[in-house]
Amino acid sequence: LHGDSERALTHGEASLAANRSLADIKGQAYAHGTLAEVYFQRRDTCSTQSHLLRSIELFERMGMTANTADRYLLLGKLYAQTKEFARAERALRHCLQLLENSPSQQLIAAAKMALSLVHIERQNYAEALREREAVLAIYESANEPQLIAYSLAALGEIHVLQQELDAAESYYRRALSAFEKLGDEVGQAVVYDNMGDAATQRDQKA
């Protein structure tokens, strides 16, 4: 998927055709899902949505909840990409509802991250903060140091948007410390840039 999209498209179409001829519903659901991912990367909105909705329909028919949730996650990202934020939020909330009793914490984190970005676009910063705090808790439970560091930085960014600069600085310092322990110079550079932006905002308010 991340290499030759034309080849991925050809293989996906061939897979879909083969599974249709075999009347293999599960195979068709996966093929539609794969094609949706390829079209999403190519920013072909109509084709992405068409294959996603068909994939969702088939996975729902088979009661494959995790797969259905994963497709709703991509649907939410698609609507966010096209700036249909209300539809994006509905798709992502449905994704999270399907994952309510799921052990797949990484998928839950991905959906909450996507939802937080939608909240930011809609300027619902308090909701965005709640979702990002939940993501941080998931990564802390899983002991994922790099993901924890980036989550701390993201929380700092949301506090800046809320003009809560002291809270932002606290998260940035925690993120910076985490990146230093990891030896992640790119992460450190991002945080330093963000801290500079927050300092500029503080000076403007003074």
C-alpha cells in the first residue's frame, strides 16, 4: 500500500473480482477495505467512501466488530480530510462504541486521536483534551515511551489553543524530558519550536 499504488490497486481489484466469483463474502469485505485504503492515500474521496461503505456493510453482516470499527475509523478520517467534521465525529464515535468491550487498545487510541483532531477543528478544545488524556493513559498502561512523549506534546498544543500557557509549558517540559531520555532529536526539536510559539503568545498577552 505504501509503495506502488497502481500495483496495489490492480491487486485489490483482482482480489475483489476473485472473491466475487467465489461468492466469498469475507474476502470481498477485506478487498473492499484494501481498495478503500489505496484510494484514501490517492485522495480519491468518492472511491474511498464507496469501498468503505461496502466493506462496513459486509463486515457488519458477518458480525466482525473489530474489522467494522477499523473501517469506521478510516471513514472518520476521510470525512475529516474533506472537512465534514460533524460526519467525521459521528463515524469516530460509532467506531469507539463498537470498541467499547474490545481489548484492542491501540485501535481505541487511534480513534480517540482522530476524534481529538476533529474536536480541535471544531474548536471544542475541552473535548479534544479529554480524548488526548485518554490516549496518554492508554500509552502509559502499555508502557510506550515514544508514544507517551508525543502525547504529552499534543496535550501541550491543546493547552496553547486554550491559552492555558502554564499548563502547556508543563506538558512541553515533560515531553522534552521524555524525548531526551529516548534520544529523539526530532521530537525535541518539535517541542522546542512549540515552546517558542507558546512563549511568543505569552509575550503578546503581557
